[in-house]
Amino acid sequence: MNTNRWQIILISLLLTGYARADEGMWPLPLLYQRSAEMRASGLKLQEHDIYSPDSTSLKDAVVLFGSGCTGEIISSEGLVLTNHHCGYSMIQSHSTLEHDYLTDGFWAASRREELPCPGLTVTLVEKIEDVTEYVKKELEKDTDPQSMNYLSPAYLNGLAKQFAGENALREHAGMDVEIKAFYGGNQYYLFTKKVYSDVRFVGAPPSSIGKFGADTDNWMWPRHTGDFSLFRVYADVHGNPAAYAESNIPLHPKRWFTLSLKGVEEGDFAMMIGFPGRTNQYYTSWEVAERRDIDNTVRIHFRELRQQAMLEEMLKDPAVRLQYAGKYAGSTNAYKNAIGSNWAIRQQSFEAVKEARQERLYQWAKQNRREEYVQAIDAIGQTVAGRADLRLRSWVLDEAIIRGIEFANIPADFQAVVSALQGKDRDEQQRQLRELEKAFHRFANRNYAPAVDRKIAAILLGEYMRWIPADRQPACFDVIRRRYKGNAGRFVDALFEQSVFGSEQNLNRFLSRPSAKKLQRDPLILFAKAMQDEKTKLAEALKAFDAGYAGAHRSYVKGLLEMEREQVHFPDANLSMRLTYGQVKGYKPRDAVYLTHQTTLDGVMAKEDADNWEFVVPPRLKTLYETKDFDRYRLPDGRMPVCFSATTHTTGGNSGSPVMNGYGELIGINFDRNWEGVGGDIQYIPEYQRSIIVDIRYVLFIIDRYAGAGYLLQEMDLR
């Protein structure tokens, strides 16, 4: 351990007994251990009003929206509120140049106008059970010392189905069960869920409101974004999940939120329930350094190059903007997160903080003859060092090529087509050629622009060659060096000119005279296969470290829990339902600057820039601002609230989470964190960590006064 020993001891003493009211993403069964603190902070409800294993509670109005966001039910008619960016792909899928709902917004005037969203699901958690003893007994039957079943979703979900009973699952439509591991595999909960697949798009503001500030303001405070959208859950006549059908009716849920018009003030209690995706609170110092020097550094560099090229093309062509808006937003989101994470790691000395904790465990384990914890710490350090080169190569490949270049992901296995062409069965040949044609159209879909992909590929392939030593690159890069004098752009041009997948003209030419040999030698297919093979090879090499690391991490966390048993610890996020609470509060990002908790429409107008697509203000919103037509949604001083910030501990997956006051009333929708707070995934930062929340009054104002969709408010409970 390389930190000065006295520094480690000092930090260790400061951390002893460390626990803050605002910190934590708490599984609901642990809520009762936090109740005294929550009431002292301003909670007016009883614990069972928030979560009860035996009766209806606020928990029943919170949903997993899709596979990675949160939403909340806000009416007795199954109306679901979530973020604009959570519904973005669905809004985009319904948008065309003629009906551009991304630009213009959309509001269904009646139930018949609500738009089906194939593939979108809304999941309700019915029950949460501690099944630790059951899982551990089953794991005892596993005699493989290298087995990772204790963390395997497939194995654990098999146990979940066994525990629930296959008959029970068959008898209850839409019912699903899942067991998740907590504390590195030291505890297990079973989640019984209902999954609804008939979800319809009800409304969303234009992106000039729902994404106001776009990339520039992403991860930033102060914020002025109306990041919300509305969907409705449909069910069969019995209220059960069912596939889309016109005969389905709106879901009549067990619970829905009351929406508060009272607003918030500095210091008010705030809490939220959601599905945070992943955190790393139990990192060691070596993992912090690995995250900073490999994962984040690679992501920042390669995404910056890709985004710059993408944005240039989006600004030139409205059609490309529609095609790549979602891709660009998704890329920049993780890019800025990585920048903020590295800032926090350095500014808050996370490496030293984690080193202090592991050193304290190391000394405690020595004193208490718990050698397994000493071995766990050593094993983690050795694993991180041993996988460094492979991890760097894997991250560069992923960011530069697998994620960065779309054509690197075309289907690479056409052996069935080749075999058919080499045979004499004409019907089978035609069938396989039709499959090839379908594969092309899936690749060259309406959200794909070959010219954009080619431009990005030329940049990223060249950069990949600069980052990875030549002797560790796939063999196809030798072709770029020898045949194309190291010019990646010429190589990419040749791929498209010669490949069946290069253009529709190329495909049609091939289909008119199909050849097994041509398909076997197709350069773009061979390139994609080489990249996918390299990804598999690196993943397999890294996999050799997994079992040892997972076992050491499990033991390390167990040791921390044992050493710090006087504290109540929250487990790392794993996309399970959690509660977090804190205060409505601003913060001081730097010397002599304090950012208050509330933003208003004044800030929207101050940021307006008609020449910058990120800061365009719709004419209707300007008119409402100029006439001060804010109705009952205004602040006491007459201004229109937009967003507020709170100290709640959140991460990805909390997007769309309901933010509640002490009475459990909905006061806002979580949609982001501030840039200085994203390092909270590794270590909570009380002086900087802030959730960014759309004020529910702004949501209602936009629906009512801006969109003229006040009929939707008639099905809501407003207070």
C-alpha cells in the first residue's frame, strides 16, 4: 500500500462510525432500520405507508420503466409519468419528418389516439422476500470451487422459479420472479413481479422543453429541463398483463400518487423510490485507480472523437439529426459521467479513502485471526494488476469499434447461406438469400446513415491503431498498414465499395448473381467477424480472473460488514427497488459561489439562443412567460418553478424516480445528477452530491397551460 501510513491512519479514524443521513440506496426491507433518522429529517408517514409486505403502500405506485428507468403511476387509470429521456426511444420510433414528435411534442387527445409501444414493458414489484438461507442451502450442493453460481443471474433465477413453483407462475399471467444477490453474494432477496407489455405513449413536450440544454447542460446544475413524458399501462379486463389488444383497458392500480402543488423550500425533507442500476461503494483502492486510468480515460477519449463527428453531421442534415439524436444522447451521457467520475476520484482522494478502509480491515483481520479477509484484500490487488493489459485492450476495442462503429456489428456468420449456394437445392438457396436480404435491411435501417458511420470509423480505427501495440491488434489491421499505408479512411471506403453490405446496389448486384466464394471473401463481413472474435477472445481471457475476483470481493465485503457491524450498511445498487432520502438543498461548487435549490422559467429565457438547437425556446412558452400566465403553478413571488435539487443518493436507473415530500406526495421527478456528484457511485460526497429534479408544478404547467392537455389532470389527484 503506497499511501503514507499516517495519512491512512488519520483517514481511517475519520471514517470510523461514518454514516450520513443523506447517504444510501436502501432496500425497502431495511427501511425500518432507518425510520428514526427519516422522521428526524422530516418524514411524516409511518414506515408501512412507504413499504408494507402485507398491504398496499407507496411502493405499489412505483414501476420499473422498460429495462433501466423508473416511473410512477399518477392516476387510477394507469397513467405513468417518467422522464422524457426514458421515453425518448419510443418518441423517436413514432416520429417521422411529417410527424416529428421529438421536435413538436405529442399529446393524445383521447385514449384511442394513444400510441402502442411494442417491446416496452412496465414492471410492478408485488413482493420482496429475504431468501438468503434458502439460497445458501442450495449453493451448498455446488461442489465446484470455481463456481460463480452465487452471483449468476441464470442460476439464481432458476432458484427463484423453483422457490415460487412453476405452477404458480403459469397460473398468474405476467407474473415473474427474480432473485438478486446483495453485498457481493452475502445476502439474497426474491422479487415477485408483474410485467405489463401493453404500454401506450400518451404525451411528451417537444425536445426544446424535454431536452432543453441537451448535451451542454447534461449533468449540470442549475438546470432548466422539463424532462418528462407520459405513458399508460393497459391490461385485460381482469387487470392482468396481456399482449397488446384493442379490447384491453387501462390498468386500475392498487396505488397511485397524489401530486402536491405546495412546492419545496430549502431544507425540506425529500425521498424517492427507484431502481438504481449499479454502484461500487465497496471498491478497493486498486479498483478506484483502474476505473480512473482505464475505464474512464478510454471512454472519455474515444467518445469525444465519435460525438464530435456525429454532431457535425447532425447539424448539417435534419434527417441525420433524427436518425442519430438518440445515439448521440446515449453516448454523451456516459461520456460526461466518466469525466465527472474522474474529477471526483481526484478531488475527493477516493483512492486514499478506500485504501484507508481496506487497511483498517487488514489490521482488524490480523488482530482477530481472520486470515481469509487478509487473503481477500491481497487477491483483489493481484487480480487488478494481472488484468490491466487485457482490460485496457478490451475497453479500447469496445469504445473505438464495437460501440463506436455500427458496421462492426453486422451479422458475421452466413455459413447457412454459403452452404445453400454450394448445394443444388434452389428453394433452399432462395430462402437463405431472403434471410441475407433481411439481415441487410436490419443493418441498414432507417436510423442508419452510412456516410456518418464511415466518417466515424475512419477516425476511430486510426485512433485504435495508435492506442494498441501492432502485435496485439487483430490481423486485419496489418492490411490497413500494408495495403492502405496506414490510412484507415481508405480501408473503410474499400470495405463499403466491395461488400455486399456496402450499399443496396451492392446487395442487389450480389442477389442477381449470388456466389458462395464472394460471400466468404466479403471484406466487411470478415472485418466484423474479426472484431467480434477479438471481443470474444479478450472476454475469455478476462474471464479467467472473474472467479478469483468475485470470491475475494465477496469475502472482502463480508469482512467489512463484520468489522463495522455497529453500522447499518446499504448494498451496492443492482437495479432492484431502493429508497433514498435527504433534503432539498443547493450547494457550493467552488469558492464564493453558492447555487440555490430552485430554478425558474427566468433561467430558461436567460439561456435562450435561437441559433443553438440546444437552447431554442418554443414560441408558445415565450408567450406564457411574457404574459406570466402561470396559473396555480407559480411560486409565491410570481415566478414559474422549473427544477430543484436535493441531497438524495442516486445513480443511473433512478431516472424517472418519484420524488416525494414527508407526506408521500409527489413533488418532482428525478432525472439527473450534478457533474460534481457522479463520483457518488464510488463514495457519497455530501457537500457536492445533488439529484436534479423536475418540479411537478412545471410538469403540470406544461401539460395544462402549454400543451392544452388539461384533460389529463382530471384523472390525477392534485393537492
